[in-house]
Amino acid sequence: MEPHSVEKATSAIADKYRLSILLELSERGSMTSTDVQELTGLSQPCVSHHVKQLTESGLVNAFKEGRNVHLSLNKEALQKLSGFLSTLG
């Protein structure tokens, strides 16, 4: 995994809201932006910001359907991050 990708991914999970989104996605498999609002209690603009950070980091896949954004984990990216982190230990 490239250093820039690691930086973006670790920066994305360093935020408590984004981390909670990732953890919930790992349990549910997928969520909508409305689900994220309910989970976090954040406003729609804040949810959009966090979703953008997660998708730009590559850890989350998103697609828009109507007014909702559907989210799922990018398992390949998470495995690469996990592999990189395991080399540090």
C-alpha cells in the first residue's frame, strides 16, 4: 500500500464518527446516508462530509440512488490497510 493511501485511510478512521460508520458497516454490510444520520445524530451536511472522507480514502464504496447514498465497505482496501499495519508489528 502506498504511503499516501495509508495516510488517507488512517486519517479517515481517526475521526470518531467515521470510525463508528465503519464499525456499523462491518456489522450491517451496507447503510444509507439516512442510516448514518440516525446512527451519528449529525446533520445531513456533516454526514456528507464524513462520507466523502471515507470514500476518498478508498475504505468505503458509495453509489447514489435518488436522494440517498448507499454505502458499503471496500474490503479489498481494508485488507491492504490491515496487511500494511501488520508489517509494523
